[in-house]
Amino acid sequence: MAETHVLFVEDDDVIREATQLALERDGFTVTAMPDGLSGLESFRADRPDIALLDVMLPGMDGVSLCRRIRDESTVPVIMLSARADSIDVVLGLEAGADDYVTKPFDGAVLVARIRAVLRRFGHAGGPSGADGGDQAGQGERGLLVFGDLEVDTEGMEVRKGGAPVALTPTEMRLLLEFSSAPGTVLSRDKLLERVWDYGWGGDTRVVDVHVQRLRTKIGQDRIETVRGFGYKLRG
């Protein structure tokens, strides 16, 4: 099996070199770049399996780099931020990042988060609970219909009003969780566990931002906020 290719963009020489060595010891192939512009060039040339982007980068910051990558690809992106409570975290997620890790980070934690993201992206099947059984709104096999929204759980395609909707793999997995149980309130913690593979818990801002991104694509009123509990898909 080919090694996973990681693009790592970090301007701090010590962090970049130490992290590259740690990832390579865990079996990853790593291309490390010191700034946003060289990171974008490397991404376009090599098409890595996953990108790790520091938020604060010279030339082109990590958030802008994430946007450029997301314009061209659905490759998973993890942002690295030195400030867990910073607006940079939310900006990175809104730009299309799938997850983030706070610096300073433990190498084992970073590897675990990378592997969790890759597991999500490497499996095209539906999430837990989506067994394709009899459920309201289901037409032909694997096709779920919610008003003008159609979710093809086998072809991994979404249409709204007959027009295709482009979702990232994380957005698709989030929608599959909602569509597997329409009308059921799913807590942020449950979504973190099922979609982000955070069995130990995680930052619920990741869920909130992805729900907002999903709403802009499938309709603002399609996913309802149940204050104090979580979210549910309107059937």
C-alpha cells in the first residue's frame, strides 16, 4: 500500500523539521514548505493526500491557502493554530478546513487526528445508523428525499431542486448522519463522535461551522437548531 502523502506548511524551522521527522517515523511521506505560496505550488504539483496548514504563514496565510486548496480540491485539510480560542480557528473552518489542532501539540495526538480524518475520507459508505432500510422519504434504493433535497447514499451525490450540490467529504458525512434519522435531534457531541471520530470529545465549534457551511449549500432552513440540544434535519 502506498504511503500517505502529507503536505505540511509551517514557517517555524524547528517545528517544521521536528514534525516532519515525527510523521515520517509513523510511515507518512511528508513534503514540508515554509510559506503559503510555496505550499500552494507544492499542492498543485504533488496533489497530497492531506494538508496540514499553519494559520500564520508568510506570503499567503494559512486561511487563504486553505481557501485556494478548497477551490481546487476536496482533499482533507487540518489547520494548526497557536490560539485555541482565536477567531483564526473559526476562520480556518469556514475557509473549508476539516479539523484543527492547537499548538503546541503532541506528535502522537497529531498523528491520531490525521489518521481519524483519513479514515473518514477513505470510506465512502454511510455513517452508523444509515442502513438504507425503510424510512420516510426514501424512493429508489439509496435515495432519500426531503422536499427538494435528494440524497443518494449509494452514489454519494446530493441534488437540490434537481441541481447537483458539491459537498466536501466531511459535509457529506454530516448530511448522511442527519438524513439517516430525519427529525431526530443529534447532539454536537454525538456528531463529533460519528463524523469526526472524536470518541474522547472535541471542540464543538467544528460541528457548528460545518453545519453552517452545509446550510448554505442545501438550504438555511433544512437543518434546524434545537437550542441546548443540537441539530436535526427537517423531513
